[in-house]
Amino acid sequence: MKRPNSPPATAAAGDPLQLGRLARRIVATRELPPRPARTRPFPDSLPGPLAQALRERGIEELYTHQRELYERAQAGEDVVITTSTASGKTLSFLLPVLQAVHEDPAARVILLYPTKALAHDQLRGIVEVADGLRAGEAGFELGVYDGDTSPEERRRLRERANLVLTNPDMLNAGLVPAHGRPGYSHLFRNVRYVVIDEMHVYRGAFGAHFSNLMRRLLRVCRHYGSEPQFLCSSATIANPQELAEKLCHRRFALVDDDGSPSPGKVIHFWQPPKEPDQSRRPVDKELAQVLPELVRQRKKTIAFCRGRKQTEVVLKEARDHLKSVDGGHDESQLLAAYRGGYTKEERRRVEQDLIQGRLLGVVSTNALELGIDVGPLEVVLQAGFPGTRASFWQQLGRAGRRGKQAHGVLILAARPTDRFIASDPDWLVRREAEHAVVDADNLSVQLAHVRAAAAELPLTLDDVAWFPDLGEALPVLEEAGELRETYGSWHWTGSPFPAGDFSLRDSDGDRFKIVDRASGVTLTEMTRPQVYREAHTRAIYLHGGQEYLVEELDLVGHRAVVVPVEQNFYTQPDVRTHIEVLVTQERRALKRSEAWFGDVRVDDTVVGYKMLEFHNHQNLGYETLHQELSTRLDTEALWLSVPDEVLEVFGERKRDALKGMVHALRAVARIKTMAERSDLLGTTFPFHFSEGAAGEGRSRTVLALYDHHSGGLGFAARAFEHIEALVGEALQLVASCDCGDGCPACVGSDHISRELIAWGLENLLREVPPPAGLSQATPLQRSAPAPAPEREVAPLDLPAEELPARWPEAREHLLATREPGAGA
């Protein structure tokens, strides 16, 4: 943990970013000015030993927000603090926590961190502050309680530790269900505080599970007579109070007046150049080019990618550029990757290599977005807007954490939000963050936790205060033979460990192991949907920059067997989606359209895969799977009807054009609801329904947005509430794009007309004639030269073994027989 109140370096301490010829890609720069510290003296109620421990660390005063949180905690309030990255939030909640432990040696504090790595990282910082206080004190102990903790250490922590650092997964599966065992009750009987760090990550499915886990924790604490206070810290979001109250089921006070200093930051907005086909160069290729350049300059850099596969692709391609530096020197090992799916040993090795200077760069998913200390970093690269302003600022805050001015480079992707940021960078820099959405009453999530709660303590009707849908859950569980009613209470008679039947983070708890055939080592674990997309037979799985070919996917044994290979391509799955409406809950007129909200069934089927070449990402071919892989999901969705005139004008190309409308609607809905890419998906489908007294059947083509989690997460519901505004914002997004006539950013493809999609969206709100030259008789298509006269082409008899020698002949034949749109 940094020394929170040490004087900052001057703003000029950071060197200017030297990009050479790549500097032409910078289209805008915004500089955040330095900010001086605002401090206040230690409060009179702060114990002398604690004040002395702070002074020994060079801390003579507190930032204003640190003192405010301390005072509110002392007044008995539940508090959430939301100040900038590296503003001393950890010390803010440590002050009341350490005071409680100093005054009452029996007091216990549970500190929750979203990841094991962050808990271990924070332990080091807490120990530094606490050492001075506990010198000469008996019984003041602390430690990390997680899946890697030895049985002896767990026993010590349960019985004697005042501060227990853990994660939600361990609390769910290892602590709350075991409260009745010897040695556990003392912890729950004496809990004074529950600290929740990085609270903003608990949204969507993870947030719904976490909220129900807090219900179970508070229920067990009340059983033992304790009522802990909550202290939460969060990155900047629009509704921290609301989120804290939904997660913890209490009223909260907000501390958001940041008194910490800042040396300033420089944010560069990077626009990739256009390719010969006028599309923008992919961010993967841009990252793989600039990252080696920064390594050569010895700038310690972190590059954030949007997903696991992108992380691995960028790592491999950047390492390829570093294999021959300055006449053949190999510097590829100065780069590493960091993401979920790596073992704890792999992740901690990367953390230590960064701190000790053995690495100069790391390519990461948002796994390093949180406050893990990886040493001083100078530059943050972002592979496109990360989806929310909260994540943008959190990632940017990873550099400059030692008082030096930092540089952030946002490489704008071919996505709607990135295109909008290119035209108006202040929209990102000056506007407030988004609202975090969490649906604590998701029925499937709540049912999972009701089962776990019943095994922890018998259920009574009073528990409806914790679980609002308890009345629906009790009959279901009784009928399933998992509950038995005895004198007004329901006792658990099901499996011995229901808390282990679900994952807090994954909607699908069905896990598969990825096993290296040569070594027998398990590389990682995946959920069933992940395996179907990334580890189907013949897929190329990327891990640590190494390519593996999936030889076998064993659906019964739950494992995929892989072998190391050296290929020039990676694979991308072809997923087909089918939607069936189960129940329509709401219906709303929308000018010239109609909108519905309800329950749907979504079937996703992986039918094949594309092979994409490294570095240029060209499509090398398509293969069909011998066995299609399907998953089914019952969830919530909204859907919009498309006026007949729009379908008529779209003509033969209506499927692609409708995808362009869905693309724009999903983009603005994700921003408004703060949904991750995987939380809110979109598609089109034919909607059949009955109407009128006679129940006359009707059918409409509709645009759909649905929650990608069983039972729904609240994202589609929130989007439905603002459906008219969403359509207007989607129209603005498409109409304001600066592309020629459609691109992946505004309509999702270079082969869909932006003008037509804007017209289609506008016709959801008001009747507008189609653009000139387009009518029912003119299907949607790009301007193109008149087609060449048809000519007959004889079939080409070409054995596979002769293909290399006769490639020019084969190429001419392919071009002559190509269908319009082939290879798109």
C-alpha cells in the first residue's frame, strides 16, 4: 500500500511520450492538471498508538475524505467511499477497523476483496500500517483466508485473527456454510465491520450473487447476536450509494469529496489509420506495433485488452516483433500476459517480475484493473474503450501511482462508442460515470442462495425479510424433497453442500478442464459455454503466448485435450442464435413500432469456426463442426417490431440490415445500463403472437436485446424502461458516424449501409421516406460498379497435393466463380 500522504512529485516529472512516426495517429490529447492535497489533523478520538504508527510511516495528517469516513464510521454509519485511484481509500477504512481492534481484542473484521491476488496484495500494505500498532499488543493477528490457505493457517485465522482477508467465493463456500462447526462461531459472533473493497465490480450476475451472499452473511451474524457495520470503497460510478444499499441491504452515507493530490495525467486518443479497403486498422495490430516500441524505449507499460483471446493474440504478435531487436537481440521475454485462466503461480510470477523490473510490459484483461501493486508504471494502453467510464479511469489509474505524471493511450476501436469518442473526447473525459445495475431479486440466483441458507439455518416465514421470493421457493424445494416442514420451520434435507452447487461469477457452473496431453498438466478450467466457443475440436487455444490444438473435447469426462503446435492462425467460432418467447410481461407502443418485455428461451449453437491469420487477421477458411454444440438459456429480453416499409426497403438484404439496427441499439443500451459485453446481447427473430378477442395470430420481425444470464440480470428491463430514448440515441450514434456509408463501429459491418440503418431507426419513431434511389425494388447494397456479364466457368479438377504448384490457376478460378458478398 502506498504511503498515502507522501508529497507528490511535480507534474513535470513524467517524460513526454515519444511515438515517432506513430504520433500521427494521435487525434486529440487531454491533460488533467495536477491537484493539491487537502488535509486535516488526526481526530482527537484516534488512539495514541494508532496515531503514532501513522507518524512512523511519515503520515502527519489525513486527507479530508479519510477523516470524513473515520468520523462517519465512529458515528455508527454504514459508509461507501468513492474517490480516485491511489487516493488512500485503504487507509480510510483501516482507521476505524484498527481502532475497533485496538479497543476490543475480541473484535473481528471481515475484509472482502474480489480476487485472491488483490487480497494478498492488500495484506502486505495492511501489515505495514498495523505493525506499529500491534507492537507489544497481544492477540492482534491477521491473514488471508482463501482456497490456497493451509488447514493450519485457516484454523489460526478462525480462532485468533482480528482481521480476516478473504474473497466472496470463500465466504460463500468455506465460511458462512461452516458457521456451526467448532471454531467458526467466534468469528461471526464478534464481527464488528465488513469491509468491501472495489465494490463497483459487483454488478450484473456477480453483483446479484454477492447481494444474496450478504443476506446470508447478515442472517448468520444475527443468529449469533452481531450486527456488523459496512465500509465500502468503489471506483467512481454514478450511483455508489444505491449500489451499496442494494448489495448490503442497509442505508449508506456517501464520502466522495476527494482530498488526495494528483500529479496529473495526459490522455492521448489514438485513431488507427485506414486500410486499403477504407476500414480502420484493428486495435490488435496497433497494440502489437506500439507495445514493442515502448518496450524498446524502456517505458514500463500495461496494455489492457477486451478479452482472453485478444490478450493472447496481442502478446504473441508483440513478442514476434521483439524477437529481433537491434540486429537480432531477442527481447520477447520482456513481455508477458496476465488474465483469468492462468494458475496462481503464473499470475504471481508476472506480478513479481513487474515489481522487480524483469518485465517491461504486460498485456492484460481487466484482471489487473483492480488495485494490485505491480510497481511503478508509466504508460497505460487501452485496446478500445473498456465499456464504462469507471473501467476507463480505473485502468488509467494503474500508471503514475508513485506521484509521477502518467500517460494513457486510448486506441479507438471500430465500435460505436469509440467512434463517438473520436469526434468528442470530452464526452469521455468530462461526463460523469454510468449507473451500476444489479438485480438482487433475480429468481434463479435467489433460489440458489435460499437453498444454501436453508442448509445453514432452518428457514422460517420471517426469512422473507431476507429473501422476497421465499414464498415461491419453499413449495418448489419441498416438492423436490430438499426441505421438510416442522412446526413452521423448514429444515434442509437435500445434498450436503448446496453452496457448492453454483458459482458466484459464472452463470454456468459446469466446468471443463483443459489438459496438455504431453505433460498431463491442467492449463485452466472453463465453463461449458466457454469451452464450446474456445475449445471445440480443432480449435486453437492460446495460453501464455503458446498455441495449442484441441485434439479432443470429451463432453462426458468434462475435459478438452490439447497439444502444443505452431500455427499461423487462431480460430473464431460461428455461433447461431434462436429465440422463443415464453411469457410477455409488458407491451408498450413506440410511435411507429411496438416494444415488448418478457421471458425468452435462447438457444446458442456453435456450428463451425473460421481460421484467422496472425498479424493480418485474414480469413484463411471455414470448417463445419462434425457435432454441433448447443447451450440453452431462459432469461429476460426486450424486443421491438420493425415497420413493414422498412423490411420492404431492406429487401433481400434485410437480415444483415437488421443486424445493423441491433448493433446500434445494443451499443447505446450497454452504455446506459453499464453492462459488460457478455451481459447484454442482441439478435433478430420472428415473433408470433395472438391479438384481439378472437385471438387472431400475427407475426412480426423484431429486434431483440436479452440478458445473457439465467433469469435475467435487470439490463434488458432497464433498457425497456428507456426504450424511446435508446432508439433516439442509437439513431444519433449512426447518423453522426464519420464513415463513408457504414462501418463496424456504427452498424457492425463494412457491408451494411449507414444511411439505410439510420433511416430504419428513425422509422421506429416517425414515418420518413427512404433515401433517394432506394425502394422496395432496390435491395440494400453498397454502391458498386455494374456487375460483369455472366459467363460460364468450367469446374477445376485440382487435387489437394497440387494446390501449391497451381495456386495462380486456383486463384483465378476462385475469383471467376465468386458469389457476390462471398468472403465478407
